[in-house]
Amino acid sequence: MNVMDNSTATALAVCYRSWMALHEHVSWIAAPSVHSPSLRLPRYRPELVRLFATALFNDSLVPLKLGRFYPAQVLKRVRRPIPPLFRVRHIDGEHFQADFNHPVALQEASLCCVGPSPVPAKALGRRENVLKWLGMEAPLPDRITDFADTDRFERSDATDDAQFYAQARRVHHLDGTCCKRIEALYDKVLPCNGVILDLMSGWRSHLPARAGKAVGLGMNAQEMADNPLLSEYLVHDLNRCADLPFATGSFAATVNTASVEYLVRPHAVLREVRRILRPGGMAIFAFSNRYFPSKAIKLWSRLHPIERLGWVVQGLHQAGFVQLHTYVEHGLARAPDDRYTPQLMSMDPLLATWGYAPSLPS
């Protein structure tokens, strides 16, 4: 892919802060005309908050949960037209409050141009795309989101993971553009020194060239042996044993790329990740909207991709991580050699969240 002239693409970013994290959405667009209208964030409209009987919610499709987002189609016998998406803001047993406002309508958000900047792919987005999905990763203003579906950690394929991962597949789980943007993000936010743990590692790690020693922990020895960025590796099944085989404070950072959705005990793993990080060490999770459905936990398939980001950052919060961030990036052209390019023009969206192990008290 040729790098574009930096005058032809602009990265628009919306940043806002919830009580849990700092949130940033970046959308790459063709350089706007100087005469193009400014983009306004949605305003809050009280009439879009409506009370429904819980009997009108089709819970045979998905469970009704506080703080979750749902398409309007889950409502039965409701007069149209109504906006396509709502968030549950309150449940009292017989009724629930549905908010059809844009998720950032009550946020203090800032819009800015990050670019123009050279990027390794053509920008396809439009100005209004910066509002796409915005706000769905943040919790309600006064409480966490209820992700506790009773079967949330079950999977449609419950066979032993050792059998599934016994074969070295050496496949790219995300398109090349998304992978390059993950590498750029890791290059920007990872610490400059110290050992990095690639958690649930495979044959590629997406670490920046400046990364020092990296240790892999994964399910297939052949794949990790082919990974040129790993100094050493261990085979370990986190779904069989969530305990990480490392001493407390061993790593400056951990990365997990396109794998968190396969953990059946994610909260236990996150606590272990915090343990093995040195004080102030960083944990980052990056993923997209592509995954193996049979091996992902059931909760993952029920959530909008940006809600999944909200679930992971909430897990970091509950595990005791601090200075939490979320990051969304989309709008670049898909890599031309990706097998889905004939059907999909845009890159797989990049979704990431990171936080830090608390520093020792002074």
C-alpha cells in the first residue's frame, strides 16, 4: 500500500470523559472542504426518554439489563417511528426507562482534528462518521453496566481448547490496515523499557519495532516459535487455569490482541494481569468485530462491538486498574490483500482499552 499525501486525509476525534475512563473516537475522512459545515454533537431531548412495560421487551432474544443498549426491534407492539437504538436507564420490575437519545447527548465532549497526517491507507469516512458508535462504551453516570447474564461465559463449542488450538493455523484475524493501526497505537502508548507479556499470543504480536524483550503466553507452540518478536514463550491454557505462571511484578506491560472474547474466566485473568505487572505497569487490550463465534463467550455475541469495549474497560476497573482509557478508530480503506476486500471497503474497526496497575504509595 502506498502512503497517501498528508494533505488528503484528516483524522477527526471526539474525546470525552466518564467517571470510569477517558474515551476517544477517531474517524479518518477525506480532507474536508473549507466550506463544509461544522459538525455538531447531538443535543439531549427529554421526549426521547420513554417508559415501557417490561412485558413489551422481547427477552426471548436478549435479557433486559440496566445500562445495556438494544435495537428498537426488541420492543413488541410499539408504535413506530422511533429511533433505532436505546439504552436502559432504569428498571423497577414492571417498567423500564428507555433512552433513545444519542449516547453522548449528555456528555461534555470535544471535537478536534488530529490530522492531517500520512496514513498507510486511503481515508473513506465522512464527517458524520465520527459520531458513529460514539458513547456506547461509557457506563451510566452513576453506576456500572449490568453484564451479568447467567450464561455469559458459556460457549457454543465447549470442547477442550487444547484440541481447537492444536493445529497451527497462522491466519490473520484482522485485516492488514487494522493490524497496522494496532501497531501504531502500541507504539504510542506502551512503555519504552521493560519486558512485555503478549497474552494469548500467536504467530504475530503487532508490537512496535522499538519493543524490547517480549514473552509470549499462548496455546500453540508452533505459532509462537514462528513469532519473530518473542524472546521466549510458554504454552498455557488460561481457560483451564487462570493463574499466570509468573512472579508478581514481572512485567512492564501486557498486550492482548483479538483474544479477550475467548476467556471464560476473564475477571480472574484480569486480576492475575494486575498481579504480574510492576507498579504503574500497563495492560492494553485491542480487538475488532471479527472473531470465532463458536469459541467466543455468549455475552460477546449479544453485545454491540462498542459495548464489548465497555465490558472490557469495566472489567479493568473492577480488577483495580486506574487511569483507564478507551480508543476507537475507523474510516481507512481495508488492506487490498484481505480476503473480505471485495465485499467490504473499510478496515476492521480498531477497539482498544488500557489501564495501569496502581503505583506503590509514597
